[in-house]
Amino acid sequence: MMKIVKLGHPALRAKADAIDRIDDGVKTLADDMLDAMYAHDGCGLAANQVGVTRRLVVIDVREAKRRPSVLRIGGKSRPVHKHMPMILVNPQVEVLAGGKVAGSEACLSIPGVHGDVDRPAVVRARALDIDGNPVEFEAEGLLARALQHEIDHLDGILFIDRLSPEDRRRVADELHEMAGGMVG
């Protein structure tokens, strides 16, 4: 199984490269990322988190019953569970409406640390699926949060960068120790 890299690994702060061609290597990477995500009880994983700086994320929010998600395709609500897991190549998000909402976040690359992050409530995602077909959808709830969290990873941004000053102070010692002194 793929190893999930931890805070302090350089891939977590790297901007991921676009994927020009979806070949067997990309498909294998996506499958291996799904396996790693499920093995660690995650609901999302970016390629940076397995040490690969390519623009690829996997998401599956089906098991998060207490944190519902909304998915709209072509303006129509769709059952989220029928579209999971999502494998998104070169994903992008656009903020739509609803202002920002606070929500608890954690990260498989920063185990044991969590905090509230303010994120836009409604986003539109655009990407390619694993077969190279364009996909576009709107998301709210946990799906919107997971998309933003994972796409941040592709840009070298971690959820801890978005914590409130109070939460940042609360976890500072733990982050400092975890990163081997590389987090201030």
C-alpha cells in the first residue's frame, strides 16, 4: 500500500504539475490512492499526500452521514453516493455563493490535528474523470469542503495554514514537533 507522507515532507508544500495524459500509470496511481485513503479512513486524498506532485485527487464522502453533502450536475440535485468515489484529474474549484462557513477539518498527512477552517459554502468543480472526460458539478457541505481541502494540497496549501489564530496557537507545539521544527 502507498505510504501517506507526513507534515515536513517537501511534496506537501509543492505545487503539483498538471497531468497532460491519463495513462495506465495515472490510473494505477488513482487506484492506489483510493486504497490508501480507505485504509486510513479518509474521505479525500491528493497525490501530494503520497509524495507525487501531480494534479490528481480522490474523494469519497459516502460514509460521512453526520456531515451531509449536496451534489448538483447541470443544476439538478443528484444522489451523492452514486457518484462516489470521485477521481478528479486537474481539478479546479470556483466559489459560487453562500459566503463562508466554519467546519472541522483534519488531514491524513497531519494525524491527530484538527481545527475549524472557514471555507466557501458552495463551489463549482471542473476536472477530467479517470477516462479523460470533462466533468463539472456544484457541491455543498462536506463534498465542497473536501474538494477545497484536496485542491489546496495540489497548490502546496495545508489546512493548518487556514486555521484561526486561536486554533493555530492551540496546535503549534504539536505541529512543530511533527514537522521536525519546520513549522513556526
